[in-house]
Amino acid sequence: MKRVLCLLLMAVMLLSFAACGAEQQNPQPNHAEAPADPLAAQYLADYALVTAHLPELPTMPSEEELMAAFEKIDYDKMGAEAYQQAQEKIWNDWDTRSRAYANAVREFRGEGVDVRFTDGFIDYTKDTALQLFKVHSGDNVIYSPANLYLALAMLSETVDGGSRTQLFDLLNLDSIEDARKCADSLWRNLYSETASGKCLLANSLWSNEQYQMKLDALKPLGETYHASVYRAPMGDKKTDAAIGEWVNGNTNGLLREAAQFETKPETLFMLLSTLYFKDQWSDDFNVGATSKDTFTNASGEKEEIDFMHKTDDHMGFFRDEENGYTVAQLYFKSGAAMRFLLPDEGVALQGLIENGAAIGGLQIYDMGVNIPVGEIHWSVPKFDVSSNLQLIEDLKALGVTDVFDDAKADFSPLVDLDEAAAVTSVQHAARVLVDENGCEAAAFTAITTDATAALPEELPQIEMNLNRPFTFMITGVDGLPLFVGVVNTL
């Protein structure tokens, strides 16, 4: 009985700590790890000018670890007093490490994201999502606002004049100092690696080895954006493979098909930003409850899909009777959530996208609206969706035009150029996988800038192997010959 009471006491303490942010452990969604290319990995090391030092938080103690430690002590062999002392020691050690982890996270997060930036980021998300969803109607469109934001903020570091102003207008920023502060805040508040999941961000700049980039521009990329900097031969398949390896290594290989890069000799630089997310549902779906059901796609065709089922009691939801849709969300163990907006039967999703209701509805939880609670019966299809978008025309529609015009783009903060240059590609790829255990997702943005005039001709490579008769001249400081010679034998 005493042993049972001790275990019950530990359970209560665990629940109390969980309310403060601890996370329970379950197996992660089982997706393949990205196989590394050793050759490309070596080129990554060879090309590196600056390697980003990502933050190292202390390891988060898991509840599985705690319960395993409890299982190792034997009440019958130890007796009540020794057993209780052993339990207290295990608990105190785990609690101390858990609190140290929580304190380190709070220190890393800093003051958090200020309200002004949050409002601007939400407006930016609405604008970009509305543009992408309208233009690519009928298709799966998966993108990461945070990933694209960081990539565009990095791009603003490399340009000046109207190019920078237009980027700031889209990102709702006022200055380069604002951009750095907001990017750093966003990075620190998203970056996490806990016992139950992770949200990892990585950035890099790949510059053409024929150009000398300015250190003053590279410094904030490293300090604020935690970006690695590489200097490599562009138009080289080895460089292309190394870039792909960098992306795959930072996205767990989820976007391997999209991460096929082909630089050109005139490629001035590439900016790359990745985001990788993986977490578990706070309440898993029972695998045994998964069953086949019908999904009707946008064109009216019916597909047989595995649907996951569960019921959540006393969970918040939002109903929009006027537009005809419902919003509810599933939570992850980290405290993150996945929101779903479901149009009523007979209501076309594209119509809700066109009038802005679909995007606004997804953000309803952030607007201080009084959300009612109810019993939510979930039927969620298991899915693996992705998209690979070229965003130049979308960004132009959003007011970012000068960086794509070689007559207007100004890259003077990064490099002195004798020729014109312009951004020639903004690739954004994303993928989201959902199953009974949780969600895994990844995104990357690749911004390519090319010199639009011909590069200076490469100097011919001359062999000077003096292994046969030769002549020579030695000149003085004024250039006049001091010695002239012919060497026929040595």
C-alpha cells in the first residue's frame, strides 16, 4: 500500500510539473532519416568561410527517463524508508535538471517577440498567404511564412535603396535595425529541441569565389541570422551537390526531391533558409481507430484515404455562420498547435480564400475572441502534402520588384560590382506529414542572384615549369634591367 501511495504521489507531482511546461514522451512519427553524402559533406567543410554556431540548450529530462529510474528501485528489497529516500533522490535530480532546462530556455528566448513585430508578422502572413492561395488555386500550396520571412530579411541585408525599402514594406519593418531585431527574436522564439519534438532553423549564404564579399555585410548574417557562409565555384556540380546536402541535412531529407540546385558561372550568390519541425500530439490518435474513408478533392473526384479518429472534450472551436466554416485545433506536446479550417458542406474553400475569410479564420485564436468549448469529433486524414513554388511573380504582386530588375537592384552592401545583377530565382519548397503520433514538416527558401552581364573572362592557366633552357632578366626598383641571362644548362 505504501508503495502505491508513493507512486501516486509521484504521479501527482509529474502532473503538476507538466502544467508548467514539461512534456510526456511517446515514439516520434517514424520517417526515414536523410542519408548523408560523404563527398558533398566534405565539400561543405572545404567551402566554409564561417560555420554558424547554433545554440546548445541543456538536454531536456524526459518523463520516460524518470519513470525508468523509478522502475529500477525495488520496494520489497529496500524497505519503506530506503525506498522513499531513493524516490526522493530520483525526483530531486530530475526536478533540478528540468528547472535548469526551463531557465536556460527562458534566458535564450529573452524578452520574446514584441507586440509591434507580432502584428506586422501576422499582416505579412495574411498578405503572402492570400497571394499564394489565390494564384495557385486548386493545387496544394504548402509554405512557411516564418522561413520565407527570414530569407527575405536576410536578402534585405544584401541590398540597398528601393530594393531594401520594398522588402521592408512587405515585412512591415522600418529599418535594417528593425529587421535584425525582429529576425533574431523570431529565430530565438522558434528554435527549440525538446524531449518530444523540435523546431530547427538554419541559414546560409553561398557566394561565388570569383567575387570578394564585404565582411561588414557577412557579420550580421552570422550574428543575427546564425548563417553559415560558403565561398565556392559556381556552375560546378560539386557545389550544387554540397548546397543540396546542406539543405537535406537541415530538413531531415524531407525535401530531397525539391532540393536539386543548379548554379551557373554567373551566379553571384545564393541565400538559403530552412525550417524543420517535428512534434507529437498531446493526445495521440489511436492507431486502431484509423479506417478508410472518402476524401472529395477540389475537382470533385473521390479518393479513399486513411482517416484518424478521436474525440476531444471541452476543446475550443470557432464557428463563422455568415461565411460557413468551423475552426478547431489539435495541440502538440510542446504547446504548439495545428489549426484546421473546415468549410461547411456546399461551401467552396476557394471562395473563402478569395474573400479573406479562410486566412482570417485560421488566425482567430490570436485575436482575443471568446472561443466557446465543445466536444470535438475528429476525423483527420493521414496525409503527406508538399509544394515547390517559384515566388518571383508572387513577390512582384506584393510590391517587391526592384531586386528582380538589374537596372534597379543594388547589391552594394554585400559586394562591389562592375556589372549589373538581379535576383533570378526565389524557390520555396515545403512538405507536411501527419500521422497518428504527430507531425513532421520542413521548408526551405533558396534565393539566387546572378550577375546579368558577362563575368570577367577567366585568366588563362599557364605552366611555368623551367625544365628546359630559358632566359631571365633581373630589374631594379625603377624597372631598369640589372641582369639578363640565358640558361642552357645547369
